[in-house]
Amino acid sequence: LAVSPDGARLVGTNKRGKSISVFDVATARELARIPTHKGVVHGVVISPDSRYAFVTQEGRGSEAGILEVFDLRAMASVGIVE
């Protein structure tokens, strides 16, 4: 879990759901559930400007893990770093 620096959003990883959830902190309402590129999601951090969430994801077997970047305004994945 990570709370955005502005205190507006909470981002959680859904290991069983292959996704992340974005919540509005003030209302505790889930704003979006965004699918992830790989199945096993782990940690999450949010950029200092509260715009992006960076989510680590585990590879399977010899497959490399990744870092996936999510735009919290667009509620979408915007990049992957192996």
C-alpha cells in the first residue's frame, strides 16, 4: 500500500487479482482497478507530485521481473521497465 504525498489517493496491489486498486482517501471509494502486465504484483511507491505509481512485479521461473508505471490521473499503465 502507498498513500500519495498529497494525501488524496491510496494505491494497493491485488496479488490475486493481477491488478492495482486506486482509492479516494476522503471517501474510501475505489476509483479504479487497473490490470497489471504480470501476475504477481508486489511493492508500490508514488511519485512526489502524486501523479505516478510505480509497481514492482515478479517474473515466473526464469522470466525477469518488471517495474510498471501507472498514471494516476489517466488511471492507466503508461510504461514498463525490465
